[in-house]
Amino acid sequence: MSHINKKEALLLFFGDLIIFVFSLWLALYIRLLDLPTWRVFSGHIIPFSILFALWILVFFIAGLYEKHTVILKSRLPNIILRAQTINSVIAFLFFYLIPFYGISPKTILFIYLLISFFLILVWRIYLFALFGTRHKQNAILIGRGQEMTDLRQEVNNNTRYNLRFISSLDLNDIGSFDFQEEIVKPLYSENVSVIAVDLHSERVEPILPMLYNLIFSKIRFIDMHKIYEDIFDRIPLSLVKYSWFLENISLAPKSFYDTIKRLMDVALAFTLSVLSLPFYPLVWLLIKLDDGGSIFFLQERVGKNNRIIRIVKFRSMSAELDSQGKNKVTGIGKYLRAIRIDELPQLWNVLKGDLSLIGPRPELPELVKMYEKEIPYYNIRHLIQPGLSGWAQLYHRTPPKFEVGYHETRMKLSYDLYYIKNRSFLLDLKIALK
């Protein structure tokens, strides 16, 4: 399904670009109450082209070209509103601070922003569906567990996929399978052309010879887990066994990638550290005025190869305990956390080499001990350098904080494994931008 995702992203990209250009023409028409001449339009399109490039980048960072975003209609207006608000700020700064590109009258910019927001909303929510995949292939899903349930719901409730699962068969009930009734008959009565099957489960072996015979009926077989990974951007944990690591995880040196990654870590961390220095006296003053305590907070975390590292943050918690026996967040601490200023000193950990800018977030040692006992293969995430931010931080919506959370940590591990398997310069760049 990856080719569908790429086609979809390209269609959204060109659709957005057309909307941006048409909105400019329409804004000029409304403002001038006449068809804009080519001289007038070209005089505006040149500076606006720079804005279009910046706005597309904002849309990318906002997730508007992600494969899940386009179906979440309830969230789209809010995402677009936030992105267009940022785009509006960029536009005003661009035209008001760079006189060379000043447009006159400025009313055109205001009209343009209103029109483009409305048209982008209509395009994304209503018109894009008309260009979606029209022909769906009927398919049968053979697997087990929550991953099979999630996959069927995602595909069948999503108009953009070219598959529709007409039925799903649970391998846990394979003893009661009627192969002829549940698989062969639907192939012809429902015109099934695809079977997605969990080929890694030992429970599928009794029906493999019968599935093999269906090859001659021109049935196409797809590994259920490949579809799952492609859709959800995480590794299905039911797939993760020793053989999976031997096949997919290699720590052989990637000389070019490792060198570029470290150079970028040092260059960006140094630049951001210098730029953030003006915040230090301000944060020091605010913390001192709040409770008079120390400005920094050192905390042990588990780093690469299970080595204990000490990360540094601006202190956002007090020694005072709340009703649940946990340290209370200070008055200024909640604001430092909200805008992530408390994380700035960790840039020095990046320079030191304890952290990378991109990688799995390092965990507390006491929690690691508990997770390693309860979650299989949890320690695999310590094979690479931990990071300030990572794949799980982008896509895992409900991560556990400082309390024990086995279910959510399993979910976070599935995203970490996806990053470890697919890590590359382009993936790091995508994470950094977002």
C-alpha cells in the first residue's frame, strides 16, 4: 500500500498548490472588483511563491501529508486552522518586514488568507474524497489478536485504501475452520482477489497447502504484518521474535550515516545551545522568584548499551509531595514544561555524546528494570543512542510519563522498533522537521 500513500501525498501536494494559486487570483478579483491582468497577477505570484514553499513545509510539519491525517475529518479543521494561523503569521512577517516584497494594498493579504483557509478546508474534507481510490479489491484477512482487529477496522473504515476485507478468520479457531465454506466460496461469490495472511504464525501451517492451491486461481497473497507496518508506522509486536531481530536488526556500522548523524548532532546542538543561552538568566530568575531552589535538575537515564547517563534539565518540580506522594510541579515549572524550555539544557548532553537529537527517549533505570521483566525484547531499544525526540514521540499519543505503564510502553516499543529497523538520514530529517 506504500504506492497508494505516495500517490495520495502527491495528489494532496498539487491540490494544495493549486488552491494557493487560485486563492491569490480570487483575492485579487474580489479586491479589485475586476479580472486581474497578467501584470498584476504576476507581480503578486512571485513573492507569494516563496510563501507557498514555506506554507507547504508547515503543512508537512503539521502532518497534513501523513497517511492517517486525511481520514480524520473531525481533527482536520483544527489541524488546518493551526497550520494556517502559522502561515498567516509567516505571511505578515514576510510582507511587513521585507519592504522589497511589500504588496499594496495590504487588504489583499487579509482577503487571501480567508479565502485560502476556506478552500483548503473544502478541498481536504470534501473534494479530495472524489479523487480517492474508486475500485476496491475484496480481500480475506487471516490472522489473530488485536492487530488483526485494528487492521480490519482501519482498512474497512477508510475510503482511501484499495482493499476491503469482506471477512476475517481467527487463527486461534483454526480447529473449527471449514476451508471450503469460509475461504473458497467467498472467492467466487464475493469476487475475492487478495488474501492477507499472518504467514509468521505457526497456527497457519495446517492450511498452507490449501492456500498454496489458490495460487492457481490467481489469488494474490500479502503478508498481514507488512500491511500493518505500512499503515500504522509501527512493528506489530506479535511478529517480534528472535528470528525477526536476526532478519531485520543489524548493528553493522553505517559509516556514512553514523558520521553524518554525529556531525549534525554536534552542529545543531551547538547552534541551538548558543541561541538558547539568553533563556538561562531569565529561567534562573523565574525559578528563584518562584521557590528559590536550584535552577538545574540532574536525572539518571539508561543510555546506549545499558550505560547509565545523567541528563540535565531546568528544574520544574519541587521536593514537596502531592496527595499521591509524588513531587509537585512548581508554578513556573508547568509553563517551562508546556513550551519545552525545561528540555533545553539536554543539548549539552547531545554535545557530550550521551544523547542524539533523534532516537528513542531514554528511560529511568528503575522503570527499565521493571519493563525488561514484563516486556519481551524491551532492552533492544538500548542498542542505539537515545535521543531528545524520536518516532514514538511523534506518533504515540498516550505515552506513559514517570509512572509504570506496561500496555503503553509495549506500544511505544513497537514505534521504537520501527525506527531502529528503518533508521536513515531521511527518516531523521522527517522527525527533526516534525
